[in-house]
Amino acid sequence: MGSKLGEKPHAMCMPYPAQGHINGMLKLAKLLHFKGFHITFIHSEFNYNRILTSGGHSSLQGLEDFRFEAIPDGLPPSDPTTTQDVPTLCLAVRNNMAAPFRELLKRLNEPSSGVPPVTCIISDNITSFTLEAAEEFGIPDVFFCSASACGYMGCIQYKALEERGLVPLKSMVKS
């Protein structure tokens, strides 16, 4: 891999904006960086600000070819010391993040951006809004599932478990 901007592959990593998803995607991004990729790791503004608050501005600085960007989730400001409401966040991700993601992708692909053009998108399997942007720009989009195998299978099988009356769990205490 040479030093010219166009020679280095550039992966945009878009995790679902929750800690477990971010941690798994960050590990993958670090592995890709080690293998020679330029990385743009995307946070929601809420999570980006939480990192800055807890670790200071230096916590998101470092290598010029591993960058962090933030896009809005469209939710009103909330307490940075707590997690966001999960159902509200799910709706916000689905309804509000596609346009800012597309704008960031467009900006990164401009010749004046100072980074190699984006050659692939790695999305959390919940952030499917990235597919339209990937198709629009002719860039492959790979889904990465950061959930544990047990958690993932639980989600997939939940409807069947519900139909069989096994969930939601009933209290085991007799009244």
C-alpha cells in the first residue's frame, strides 16, 4: 500500500449508537487499520460528546488515517451520563441518520477532503440506512453483527418463542 491518497482502501464504519455495538465495530476497525485501511469511524453526536466528556479531546485524536466523525441522531439533547431511551433511539436511527450519513460520505469523497475516497462501508446490521447511500455512490456495504451469538439467536427466535408461550417469562413465584 503506497502513500498516495487513492492507493489506500478507506472503510467507513457505522455502528449502531450503543456501547456494545460500538465496542465490537471499533475492534473490527482497528484490525482493518492494522491491515492498511484508512478508517473513518462514525459516532452519533451524543456518543461522540460522551467520549469527549469522559476522556477529553485527546481521546479521539491519534492517527491521521484513523478518524472519528459524528453525525446527528435527531434526538433532543439528553443527560450525557445515562444511556438514551432504546425504543426512541431505534426510531431515530431508522428515521434521522440516513441524510447526515449520506452527506458525510459525499464530503469524504470530495477531492479536497484530504482522505482517500471511501472504498467500502461496514455497517452494523441494524443501521441498514447505509445501503441506499452505498448504492448511490457505487460502494460495497458489508453488514457486521456485533451482537453475541446467543443474543442474535434470541432476537431471531423471539417470535417463535412468543408464539409458544415461552416469552415473556412468567413469574415463578406462586401467589
